[in-house]
Amino acid sequence: MLFRSAACFVALLCGVSVACRVIAAEPLLFEEAARKTLAANPDTQRFALELEASRARIDAAGLRPPTEIAADLDNFAGTGDTRGIHSAELTLSLNSVFERGGKRSARIAAAERSLDLLTLEQRITALDLVAETGRRFVAVAV
């Protein structure tokens, strides 16, 4: 019984010393809490990746349509009259799309507007996170 009481007393002292260390810790400032919230939030990391993808879409929108070269060989190594390469037919083609009417600049403008909207969404989300951090910070402080 005496051993059990001594163990409880030691446990109580350890608990008090741990509590004293927590109380004696350096206070958390709101700026630091907001910074840590933004750094740890998954939305902040998601927006960084989406911004990178949006910038890549702007670059892709500025590219010209590709030019394609094709070759088609018919009646090659056949049987009968088309035996060997004597009756072979080779068709070469060159394909490209001609853009008219400012389509490329319209694509670039649309991609840039998408980036602008994403940037605004990122700012709104960051402000919402900081506001919620502020509400919780005040609730804990009071």
C-alpha cells in the first residue's frame, strides 16, 4: 500500500513538472500561428501545383498546331502482278492546320484568365484560413 502511494506521488510530481514546462513554454504569436496554418494546410500545397499546371497550360496555348508528315506504301511485296516492288505505290502527305481569326491569342487569353481566377481563389482560401486561425486564437486566449 505504501509503495502504491509513493508511486502515485511520484507520478503526480512528474505530471506537475510536465505541466510547468508547458506553461513556461514561449507563447505562440498570431503571426506565427497563421504562418504555420498556411504552411501545413493541404489546400495551400494543392494551389501551388495547380498554379504550376495553369502556367503550363498558358505555354501550351501559345503553341502552333503541329505539322504532320505521313508516308503510305501500297502494293509492295504482293503476289501475281503486284509481285516485288514493280507495282508499289508511295503516297506522301503533309498536313497542317492554318489558324485564322486570332484563335491562338484567344486560347492564351482564356488560359491567362483561368490563372487569374485560380490566383484569386488561392487568396480567398488563404484569407479564410487566417480568419479561422484568428477566431480559434482568440477563443483560446480568452
